[in-house]
Amino acid sequence: QVQLVESGGGLVQPGDSLRLSCTYSGFTRESYAIAWFRQAPGKEREAVSCIVNSDGSTYLSDSVKGRFTISRDYAKNTVYLQMNALKPEDTAVYYCAARSGVEYDYWGQGAQVTVSS
């Protein structure tokens, strides 16, 4: 059974940093991707970042490029989203999700990130 657990959310001020963690288990295949999505109240869910396990390739949305970084630790079965220079518009629930095919079939419970002065 695939499980994804996010941690590391919180309340910070503009310009601060946070690191989200997504610890996963239950994967039986090498080639999967893990992504971070976010959803703010009243807005569509947005893909923020993705890392592909097989080759380590990454994706960052234009809205976070230069401020966020995605990385992985194989030994800990964890993917991280390092978020720097946070802005109020980054406020959202952040979800990690995993796919082995085309669709993201597995989702975590979400972590609230609030950026406010």
C-alpha cells in the first residue's frame, strides 16, 4: 500500500524559508515521480514541482522558480521542497503526490503553509 506523509508546514513571515518533507512507502517500481501541488482557498490546484526517480530530472513552475528547490533522499524515502523567499501568495495547502504512470494516483494529506506578516 502506497502512503505519502507530508510534514514541515507552518506560519512564517514574508521572506522566510520553510522545508516541506514527503515521506513515502509502498512503492514497488523504480520509475515513479513525486510532485508537490498546492491549492489556495478559492483557487485551482497548481503543480509546483516534480522529481522523477529514475533519472532525477526536476520541474519547477515559473511562479516558484529561483525560490523553491526539490530534492530527494533515497535512504530516507523522502522528497523535500525547500521554499525560500516566501511570499503571501505562496499561502496554500501543499500536497505531495506520486505516480508510476500518467496520472498522480497517490496523495498525501496535505500541509498548510501560511505566509503572513
